[in-house]
Amino acid sequence: MPTRTVEFLGRGFIVPGSYSAFRAKPQSGGISPDFNTQILIGEANNGWNALDTSLPMLKRVMEFTSFEEAKQVLVSGPLLDAIKAAFSPSRDSRFAGGPLLIRALNLAVNTRASASLDNTAASQYSAKYVTPGPRGNESRIRISAAGDSVEVGDSNGIQSATGLDAQDITITYSGDATTAELSFDGSNLTTTLTGQTDGTENLDIPVDSVPTLADLAVRINSMAGYNAVVDSSPDILTRNLDHVSGVDAKAGAVVKALLYRQEQALFNLGNVELEITGARKPLADTVGFVYLSGGASTAAQPTDYTDAIDMLEKVRGFFINLCSTNQGAGAYLTDFIIKSNGPEGADERFGGFGADRTDDFTTRCDNAKQINSEYMVYGLSPVTVRGADGIATKTYDGWLLAVIHNAIKASSNMRESALYKDLNIEDAPEIPGTGDIRRAIRSGGLVVDRKPNNGPFKITSDVTTYQATNQILNKASTTCTALALNKDLRESLQDAFLGEVPTDPDAFGTTLTDSDIRTFIELKFDQDYVRNFGWLTRNVYTGQPAWRRDFLIRRDGNAIYFEFPDGKLVTSLDYIFSLLNLDVVRGSAQS
């Protein structure tokens, strides 16, 4: 018979009862991790090549949270030195930690060191150092005690693993067959019986149906005339067993995972992996140590930098730096960032690179002018830093100064300026005079000088390469703050409202009205941009608010537009003037 359907939250209910639901109020998602992430593109003597499309992205784009972590992979090279400088860009405690995350794109073409190791079937496997590059040439391997012992050595010493040769599963046939031969080829475990009269049958067990030794034992024990005992861990994967053929199961066939244990020892002890082809047979003993060889590094080509920039759409990070003086690549990066920062790109970024120190100062300034972008900084001054080994000092072109500038920015709140912060460098080979400093600032280039009384090194002015006069766009700190505000607002509106349907306030069960949108924006500006992030500030001199609340919301069907008439960005104090009106003591007095 017909019955009433009751609507609640867009669903129809016909069964009588009490129903309820709850919704959590929207909360701030916090600051974007992109703001504390720096992308570095350069060359290291070890590590995976970013342009090798056969590799997974996690290797093409290496992620590091500390210099020590990066050194284990990259070992040496300009890219590693840049990472070291970025993770400790300033001696000011506020910025000393550098970015939270560095994503490194290595453009050097590095090859892996390798060696051939014999197995017990008189064939060979290739042992390769995991990380490409010359570092692998230091590795050496020795197998002894019938495969029971694996030793791996390098420049830091020798490590060993023993007790690898262990029984993993014993399979016994107890029927009346005259022969029972067991074989395992990695795909199937089989037995071949002859002369049986008791109804026992051949085994033919696909590995995919018995993923672990425990599963394999259960299957075998369910078959008449067979018994299986797991001698080691029941969680060992069946596919990791050594391959065997024609083993007498009547006497108890012992199957091991010796090659698997040897593989694990090589990898864990020495970062060496085996490339196994054909049957899985354990490694045979070696005569002494076998040295890996062939690890090498080849320098990147100029076009590799532009190819790497094309990858950046898939690589998250607000700050991007080229560890190069390649002017063409710098211009290409500028174009990429301009498109990213546009409405269609919707992927705010800020970049940097630098000048060749062998060019005269005028040429360097001219190169900065050619970039002409508010989204780029350009280092003019070379800097000397302590290398990755912590001992030798190295002098790099202006690109490293741009790396340090952006690392200071990535280490703290986006509003902070790199101007006048103590730089963590050993030396600045060129301290420009007052005239050259003025030329550099006018051209939009970063230069290094010293604080008074031969004090710490500092960046003189955090100028962008933007050539027109604009108090926001000429400064890296204000430009980055504006980009950060734009990015955060765009992403917040998208997360909160995209795909949602505003309804009339009187609609039952409504979760969103147009007035909710206005309330969301007011809270976003007041709580985050003024209080939490400190990107906007009221004008204490005139009483003007940090932002005007009479903003316009315009709806056009499924499109909504916001127009904000005014907001006051915070900015650093770059100029301090004092005017003292002084006089001498005048007058007389009668004693």
C-alpha cells in the first residue's frame, strides 16, 4: 500500500524511527607545507638522474629533510653543497634550520658500479650498488662458508652477516611410490611420483595460491602421503625460496631461502642489490673480495636544465632555485613561474639563480635586468662556503647566494625578509663599493657586504629583478607574502566551497548559504592573515584597517567572484632615517 516518504538531508525515509546526523564546523587547514619547501636543480656526483623516465618519481625527485640524509646519497658535487648551505643559511637562530624539506633534481648522468657474482648453478648474477655514481666503486663483497657468510666493505670498513644458511621448510613424502622427486621453479611446487599404488598423487601447487610458507605447509599437509614442517619463520614468502629440481622427497626434501637472505645481507650491509635472472640459486663462495667497478658521473648538458624545469608541474614546492649560471635556463624558469603564478596556472612559485663570477660587474647587472620579473631573485656576488666534507672551502657563483636567500625565506614565516640577516658563509670574495651596491640594487641583483665593524656577512637588499618601481613587486619579502596570501585564499576557497551548493537560509537541512561564504572570508582574513600568519596589518598611523570589509561577492549562476578593495601587506623596515637638531651649550651664570 502507499506510504509516506519523509525527506531528511536529501534522503527519503519510510521506516519509522529516530534519525540524526552531525557535521563538524570548517576549521583552518594551517599553513601550506609548500611554503617551507625548496626545490634545487643542479648536479651531484652520485644519485639518480631526474630526467631518467624509467625511474619512479621518488628517485627522480629526491627528498631530504637534512644535509646528513642528502650526503648519504649524493656524496659530493655542487647540488650537495647547495643543500648544505640551504639547510643552514643563516646564523640567526630564527632561520638557522633552513627549509623543512628540500626536493633535489640531479641532472648529472651517473652510472652504477657493478660486479658479477657466481651462483651454485655455475651462472652469474649482477651485483650493483644501489645509488648511481663513483661512490659504488668503493664497495667490495666476499661470500664464504658455503654461502653462510656475507661480507661487504667500503672506505668506512667491513660489515658481515653470518648464519644465513638455514632450513626453511622440510617436505616429506610417506606414500608407497618408488621415487618422489620434488621441484620448485618459482611459479609452482611440484612432485613427480613413480610406482605408487596407494592413491597418492603428484603435487602441483601454484605459488600465487600459497603466498607464505605457513600457507604452503597447510596445503601440503592436506594432501595424502605428504608432510610439511616449517623450520624457520612461517611468514617467509614462498616465492623467495631457492629453486630446486629432482630432490628426493622420500628422504625429506629441505628447501631454503638462502639466496633471499644473501640478498638482504648485501642490501642492508652495503647498499648493494642483486639483479637475478633465471633460476634462483644461492651465491657461491668467492675467492677473496670482489670489487664493484664502473661507477661514474657525467656532467649535465645545458638543455638538461630546461628539461628539468618542464618536470616542475609535478613537483611541489614554493621556492625553486637553479644551481647554475645558465642565463637561458634562468629565463626559461622565469617563464615557467610567470605562467604558474597566473590565474590559469594556479600554482604560486618563487625562483632564483645567479651570475657567473667571471663576468664583469656590469655584465652581471645587465643579466639581472634581462630577467625582469618580480618572481625571481638573481645573485650577483660569489660566496665561499664550507664544502660537503666540512673541511675544504669552495667559492660558488651568484646562484648560491640566491639559494641562500630563498632558504632563509623557506625557513620561517613568508613575511620575513632575508635582508640584513647574518649569512652562514665563510667569505664573500667580492665586497662591492657603495657605487656598485647602488648599481646592483637598481638592476635587481643580490649582493653581499658586511655589517658595521667588519661584522657578519649580509644581503644588502632583498630586491627582485622587477625593473619598474613598485614597493611590493621590487621586494622579495612582500612579493612572496602577496603570493602566499593569494595561494592560501585560493586553496581555502576551493577546499571549502568547490562543488558545494549554496541554498536559501530557510531551506531545511541546508549546510551552506551565501552569507556563510562571507562569514568564512571574514574569519579567514581576521584570524589567519592578520592574527595567525601576520601577513596583513592595520595602519597604526592613519587608523586604516588591515583590510576593508566592504568586499564584493558577485554570483553568476555556478560562478562566484570576489573583489577586495584594499589590504595592507606587512613589509620589512629597509630604511631608517634620523634627524637630530643639535646645539652647543650657551649662557653664563653668576657664582
